[in-house]
Amino acid sequence: MTAAASIVFTTATLLLAAYALSALILTVLYLWHRSKVCACAPLTYYPRVTVQLPIYNEAMVVERLIHAVTQFDWPREQLEIQVLDDSTDDTTLIAQTWVEYYRSKGFDIQLLRREGREGFKAGALQMGLQHATGELIAVFDADFVPGRDWLQKTVPYFLSCPRLGMLQTRWSHLNREYSLLTRAQAIALDGHFIVEQTARQRSGLLFSFNGTAGIWRRECVEQSGGWQSDTLCEDMDLSFRAQLAGWECLYLPDVTTPSEIPPQLAALKRQQFRWAKGTIQCLLKLGKQVAISNKPWYVRVMALIHLSAYLVHPLLLFSVLATLPMLLSPPPLPVSPGIVGMFTTSPLLMYAVGQIALYGRNWLKHYASSPLLVLLGIGIALNNTRGVLEALFGTNNVFLRTPKFGLEGDKGKWQHNPYVLDVEVIIVGELALAFYALASMLVAWRNGYVHIIPSLLLYAAGFGYVGGMGLWEAGLKSKRRTKDAVNEPPAQHLASDILPELSSAYPIASVSEYPQPVSQVVRAEPNL
């Protein structure tokens, strides 16, 4: 057993070091290429653009989204808006109300619904594509709020480069300062969008569309096989297929699109689970094509590392589980656990570079939440390992949405929102892993392996934090379950306040011109 544990530990630790090295390489590439400027010719004409808004039970944010895209500085005759609605709650009534309102103001906007939810988001986007009239297709998830000049900043690149198939903008954050949890997530997202995406695109590596806040050339989507639903990361799938087919893709870190960061840990875990599962599904689907493509060898290697990135979580789990058996029968450890320090340090360096790029001399203030980010990265390993295993064994391919709560800044409450998620039983496993790491620490102390204790302490703290937060959120959910909260549909929480909020936030028309409150729409039974 000791020999097997040593092999597992050594293999997992060395592979973790390899992934850490890739993060360091991307950081160096970013620093090397950060001064590059992506130039384009001025806008000479206005091509027709279709804006797709895939939504599913988004009552808290759908009206904000629809309003944002109707404010684009773009000729109305060249702008088509598709609200692709798969909702099963009163989101549909809210969306229909605002679609009819903006249509009465001269917008080409329509609500498209399907018989079922086949293919989930990919299915909705593909259905919308079949009805779209634009040569360019912009996509925004429900919690995104693009600026008025978003199309003016992105479309000209397509006019300058006929082979440009996709353009991705950087996510910024509506609620970064809401909590310690959202601040920690913002650091990770900034590291990805500032450092990783910039480094990959500007050094000629393959990179992924992020599912939203981007724009596609319709011809590219169709020639690359369209939106396909056999993975949960349809965005990564299509963007890799497009690049393998010879299309160029562009990333613009200076064009930002604000969005909401999940304030609930259970929502973050659901999002991460979906990304972990979908990314590994893309690895299984596209890995061979990448490996045998005509791309340079280093591009193929970095692409495979990109596609397999979520394997770090099962590797981390294996290294934790293998430690105790080795310590109970103590030969010299095969690999110094200090290598785990490299696994932790390289991503933290990348995240620090991202904060410096964004905030300059004030970067340390925004980087202060990074210790929590380390704990999160460790603590969600069990959650993400489950996603990896489901991808490997091809089970339960259901797209689970990340709930949005309509939060901005540090204001608002999510705890009493009808979209709050139940806490899953996996927290039992996370707490068990925390105790397992603590037991390993005691054995390491007893057997004189003091140098491994810091790593085990991080493991215990990470799993303990994620499991403990899960218990805390479960307690909040239990307190919230009153009879009114259970029986009241989501839209009813909006009905009484929707007009005053919108009349102050969206000054496109006088209050008398706004649609009826949702409660009145329900009674009127509009024809959907």
C-alpha cells in the first residue's frame, strides 16, 4: 500500500508542478506581449448585428439585460435582438413585457421560445442562429451589462480582418466589493482575463471564447459546425473548432463588459462544476484533433494543457489522500511536498500581475483577498473532481445554471432570494477531507516530517472553509424556508417594485410609458 501511495503521490505532485509551470509561462508571455496594440480601421459602414440573449429563469436580471442592449449606439435598422428564453418561471412574462415595449419603440426585438430545453444553452443559440438575420452575432448572458459603445468598439475589427471569426471582451465585475468571497473570485477572474487570455491570444496560442460578452462572424460559426450540445462548455468547443479550421480569434482586454460574480458559495461551486465537466468533455472531444493538427508543437502542448486544466483538482485530491498512507509507514517521501508550494505560488504570481495591470500602485489593496482564493482553490477540489469524473464516464449531462441575484456594488441581499441554491451533501466529504488532512498533520508531526505540515494545514483549511461555509449557507436556507417564501414565485418579489426601480434606472421614457407591473401582466394573461 505504501508503494502504491508513493506512486500516486509522486505522479500527482509532478503533474501539479507541470500545471504550475504552465501558469508561470503564461505570466511571462503576458509580460512579454502586454504592450502590443491591436489596431483596426475606423468604422466605415454598419453591418447588421444580431444580439442573442440566452436566458433561463433570470427574473432578477432580465429587464436590466434587455435595457442594456437596446441602448447600443448602433442604427436600429441594423440591429436585431433575440431573447432566447427557455424559462419555466415568470421570467418569460417579464421578458415578454419588455420585448413588446421596445418593439413599440421601433426595435427589431423578439422573444424566441422552444418546445423543450434540448441542448440547453447551445441548443438555444443554434435555434436563434437559424432565425438570425445578422452577419455578426453578439452573445450576452443574463447578468451582463454591456456599455452603450460596445458594438462601436468591437465590430470594426471584423471589417478590418475578413478571417476574424470571434472576438472576446474582458469581464469586469458589478459586485466585486460585495463580500470577501466575491473579491477573491474577482482576483481569479482578473488573472484569467488580464493575464491568461491576453498571453494566449497575443502569443499565437489557442484560446477559448468565454460564452458571453463576445461576438462571432456568422460564417465562422456555420463553417465550424455551429453550436453543439455534446459538451457543457459549448463556448470552448466552438472556439477551438473554429481555430483548428483556420479562423482567427481576437481578445480585447481593454474592452470590458460588467457582470455579476456569484455571491453564494453553492452557486460558485455549481459554476465551477459545470466548467470542470465541460472542459474535460472538450478535451475528450477535441484532444486528438488538437494533437494531430498542423499547429506548432508548442501551440498544441499549451492547448492540451488548457483543455485539461481542471485535472488539477483530482490530482490535488489524490495527493492529499496518498499522504497519510505514506506517513503511517514512513520511508523517505518520494517527492518533496514543497513542490506543492510551486503549485500555489505560480498562480498567485499570475493573479498578482493581473491586479498590478488593473490597479497599478493600489494593487495590493485589491490583492488582499488572495489567501481566501488559495483556500477556495483547494476546497473546491472534491466538487470539481466530481465534474471531471462525470465527464470521463459520460454521466448526467445536464446544464445547471448559475443563479443571478441582480447585485451591484456592495448593496443588496441574496440570502432571501428565491433563486438561492440548496446545499449539496458533498459538504460532508469536504469536511471529512479537512479532518483527514488534520489527522495527516498529527502523524507527520509524530514521525518528524515537519516540512509537510504547512501543505497539510492548507488542505485542512481549504476543505474546512468550503465545507464550513456550506453548513453556514445551509443554516441560512433553513431559516428562510417560511411558508410565504416557499409558495411565492420569483416574479412576485419583483412585481411591486419593478416600476419605481426601472423609472429611475432606465430613463428612456416617462413613467407612464413603462409596461404594467408584472402582477398586472399576469392578470391580463398576455398572449405569449
